[in-house]
Amino acid sequence: MQMSITPEEHQDMAGQTFHGNSTEGDFQAALADAINNASAVLAANIADGRIAWRLCEISGRSGGIVGERTMTVAIEAQLN
């Protein structure tokens, strides 16, 4: 028995990349921002939507005259 999937289902299975930021250099805040961004897109209009995610990248900037402390995380997420 062969099953076919729609392009939308394939995209959900492959995962999408989402970013989150913190201007205080707070990893937890940047991760929470990325997860919230993923949930807003993937689980929009789903009453009990749940996503699965994995951490892909962490980057940041620090220093300078203004004492910059930005952090960005990237996650790959899919509807679960």
C-alpha cells in the first residue's frame, strides 16, 4: 500500500528554522523567543498544538562602547 503526502505535510515533517533573540545575552530568553515564534507559526489555530524542536545554532555579539550583549538561537521545529 503506497501512501502519498501533501506538500504541507512534507514540510511539517522536514521541520522549519526559527530564530529567537535576547538583548541581555540571556540564553533561556532567546530560546523561549524561538520556541514562541515556532509555536505561533506551526501551531496557530490549533487548540492543543505541540511542537518538537532541536537546537541548531547559538550566536551572539558582546562588547563595544555600549556593552552590547545580544544572543540569537536557531531551532528546527515541526508540528508534533
